[in-house]
Amino acid sequence: MGAGSWGTTFGLVVGDTGHEVTLWARRPELAAAINATRRNPDYLPDVELPPGLRAVSDPEEAMDGAYAVVLAVPSQLLRRTLEGWSVPADAHVVSLAKGIELGTGRRMSEVVTEVAGVEPERLAVVTGPNLAREIAARQPSASVAASVLEATAQDVQRICHTPSFRVYTNGDVVGCELAGATKNVIALGVGMAVGLGFGANATASLITRGLAETARLGAALGADPYTFAGLAGLGDLVATCQSPLSRNRTFGEELGRGRSVAEISHATRQVAEGVLSCASVQQLAHEHGVDVPIVDHVAAVVAGELTPAEGVRALMSRAPGRER
């Protein structure tokens, strides 16, 4: 449900396992183009899609008879989108979105349960180092399918595990979702450092201390600490912070070079989730008394309260302390 780059890519992955896939595209003209060309001209024009994949623009038609409904819409649009849909009561529901909802502080699985009435036992989250273009090119990659019910995680693992996309199960939905949301914010900060001309020491420091902030937030919310050393945590963080394919990293680079949030947003059709979620991650951390200085300073830059250079100076001038 969602024909952006990651939604289309995940459809390709599931299609590669031999399953029939219906891809919902909001615009009828995009659905028609996908069916006519076997490609997504807006997001993956160079990638041929599996023969078992078809696109439709009617969400009810897309979900009709589905074994699993995969949600691939931006995190801040998920609630509004779900309110207009009737998700089948007997289908697994898989969330691909990585964000914390503005205003409520809800994780995406919580939004799905609240709005669509989906029981946590039939809900799964797929996350990890998920750079869509590499996965669509069938380069080796690994991710996790997380659910509170192991059988659900195993079912999702079965429908998307391919020779090039290796999927592990995980029972820590809270940790996986927090890691996926927070790494986008850290990647913005890493991108800003690169845009300012800083090198490997600066970016490695931001990645490492960003992981510490994520783990502290996870501990406060009852997550498994091992999650943050795995694919959903460190794996996703490294990929998102280091790759030029990462929307959050490249958005941060442009901020570091002096462009505004509005200018960068206007120039691209793809969503950098960290820009939308930094305030909600910050709010969630503050509500639980968790110290997140990198998130705080990235949020201040995105809000226009600091320039990237001022944000770096403010971070570096904090009082020295013990590593934790």
C-alpha cells in the first residue's frame, strides 16, 4: 500500500518469492504506467518489476483477499490514510514506515492498532538497512521482521526472504520502531556535518553518540538493549548515515551547505522522514526524561532556531561528561 521507492521495492522483494503482489498507487496514471511498462517511472525507472506484480489505484481492490497488507506510506500520513481504508480483519499487517507520530508520540504499530483495530499479534514491522535502490538491484541485504507473536514474524519472514534479501525474526517491536525513527534524525545530523566539510571523525562521533541516545530512549520505553546492536539499530543507522542514497543524509548535507528546509523540500518528491519526525522523537524523549542532545540540536536546526554551524558549536561546547 504505497508506490514510492520503498513500497515498490518491497513489492518486488515479495514478488521474487513467487507470490502475487498488488501495488496500490494513489494516482491512477502511475498505476497504469506501472502495468504498461513493468517499471515505476517516478521512483525506480530502471528496475523491471516481477511478472506477478500489478498496480491499482483503488485501495479496497488492492487489499481484497490479501494474506498480508504492507503499509508503505510516510509516517506522518499513516493515520489519515488508514482512516479512509478498511483493512481486512484476517490479514497480517506489515508496517514499513519509520517515524514517531507528531503530537501523539505514537509508534507506527500503535497508530495501526488504534486506527485500524489491528491486534498486535497479527502486526509486524520490517526494518533494518533498507536502502531501496540497492535492494531493488538485488544487492545483498538483511533486515528484521518484528512482531510480538513469533508466528507472525515467521510468516512475514517467509513471504519476503529471498536469495538477496535475508530476513531475521525479532520480538522487540518497540526497540525496532524506535531505532528506525531515531536513526533518521541522526542521519540528518551526519549529513549536516558532511555539508559543513567535516570528515570521518565528526561523522563517526555523531553515529556512535546517536546510537547511545537511541539506546537510552529504548531503555526508558522497555526495549531490548540487544536490538540496538543489531540490524534494526546499528545496521540501519550506519547505512542511513553513510550512504548518498539516504534521503535523510542527503537532506542534511544540503542543510549543511546553507539551503533551507523549504528549499530542499520543494526540490524533491521523496520524503526525508527525519525532518518530519525530529520534533516527535524529541518530544517522546523529553516526556521520558531521556537526554538526547543530538536530536535536540537537529530539531533546532530543522525548526530554523539554529544554523548547522551553530548547532555543531553548541554540541561541542556542552560540559564534558562520562561516556554512557
